[in-house]
Amino acid sequence: MIQRVYEQAKKMATASRVIVATDDSRIYAAVTKFRGEAWLTSIDHQSGTDRIAEVARELPDYDIVVNIQGDEPFIDPAAVDEAVRGVADDPSLNVSTLCVAMGKEQAGDTNVTCVVRDLRGYALYFSKAMIPNDRDGDCDDLPLYKHLGTYVYRRDFLLKYATMKRTPLEKCEKLEQLRILEHGEKILCIETPSDSIGVDSPEDLEAAEKIAGNG
């Protein structure tokens, strides 16, 4: 699966270098076996973003760093390119990510991360619970959004993120992006029509294998 994610990342028009950051020697060996670039990082990181920051610290020549999570084998390179351009084109923006519209049944899956946005597309909150909650059942026209496991960071902010204290909601929800919101920073959440299966369960893996087999 990690090779599939790597190959999708290499298809990005905006990517000049693709690195797998891992603390697992088995993953490192697998990546080097297919001739990808891999870095072994500290085992002490609390999140994938902290891990990416360790690598970014050694790469001062790159202004923008993209974090594609290793469980996103079907992430759309063109969609990630759009998220990169969102940061590149707006000097005031430090972080962008992706979301896709979904139905209530999918939103109720606790393996799915929901996101709600303000009217300009900035994330208000992320949760494994279904948000927003349609209390009275009369909000069928209100869109529900699934967060996709990709982040685009301005490098300077990424290094700052790694120095921020972990926050209560981040710890509660086990969602690293909440650290950014709780510290008062903004995340632009760009809607894409391209869904992606994050492999978070045996059922997800089975579905991913079927898609890969047909592809």
C-alpha cells in the first residue's frame, strides 16, 4: 500500500521530491526495495505532522511541504496540487487540506473524519462523530464533508507546529489538525469531487484491494 501512495504522490505536478517518513525499519526497507526515498525518524513523535516536521527541518530549500498519510492509496494527485496552489497563491495561508461531500450513512462511520467549514471554506472543526448534528431532521440540504488525509503546510509554520503544545481536543479526538485550530490558526479546506478510501479498518483494506485489482 505504501508504494501505491508513493506512486500517487509522484504524479503530482507540484511535487519536486517525494519522501516516506517512518519510524518503522520494515517500512523503510519496503520503500528502498522499490527504489523510493525513505527517511527513518524518531520513534517519539505524537503525530504524523510532528514526524514530517523532523524531515522538513533538514530541508530548508523547500517552502511548502505536503503530508499525504500512508493510508491514502487512492488520493487524487490533481486534488493535492489544488491544495498546494491554495497555499502557494495566498501568502497569508499556512495550511490547506481536502474534503469531499458525503452522505449521512458514511458520515456516521467512526472511521471517517467529518469536517465543518465556514462560508469561506475554512475549517471550523474536525471530528470522528457526525457533524453537524441534524437535531430535528430538517437539514437534508446541508452538506456533510469527509476530510481526506492530506495536509499542505508552509514550511515555517510546519516547524512552528512541532513546537506547539498538544491540545485538549487533539488528545480527545486523536486528530492532529485540531492542534492548529485550538492555537487559533486557520486551515483552508478545499472541496474536491475525488473521494479517497482511507484504509483504517479490515473492511477498508478489502475495499481498497478490490479497487486496486480493478484498476
